Amino acid sequence: MNQTSPKIDFEQQLSNLESLVTSLEGGDLTLEESLSSFEQGIKIARECQQALQVAEQRVEVLMKQGDEIVSQPFEPENN
């Protein structure tokens, strides 16, 4: 996993994905619009999955330092 990938606003992307699903479920889109929305949804879902994997790796690092549970201060990365 490449941790140098650009940061995303996870909550905003999740909201975008929910909006795409709602529009697809509505059935009012043309075939081309549906395909475009589906492609965009797949891209967003992959970005969100990557963000979750990075978060999981960070938690594992904090939890697996030696035999102790070690806490480190949270330092957000600059965009």
C-alpha cells in the first residue's frame, strides 16, 4: 500500500458515494449516465478503502510496539 497517495476527505467521499448510489437506484439516468456514475462510484469506493487500510495500519503500529500497548500523539499529515 502506498502511503504517499493523496489524502481524501473520507466523510465527504462517502457522502458522494451515497449520492451516486441514490441516483443509480432512482432509475432516472440514461445508460451512459449510469455507466459514468458507476465508474465514479468504483473510483470513490477504492479511494475510501485505501484510506481505511491506512488508518488500520496506523492503529496496528500503535498497538504492536513490543509487548506493550504504546500510545503516540496524533500528528495529522499536511495535505
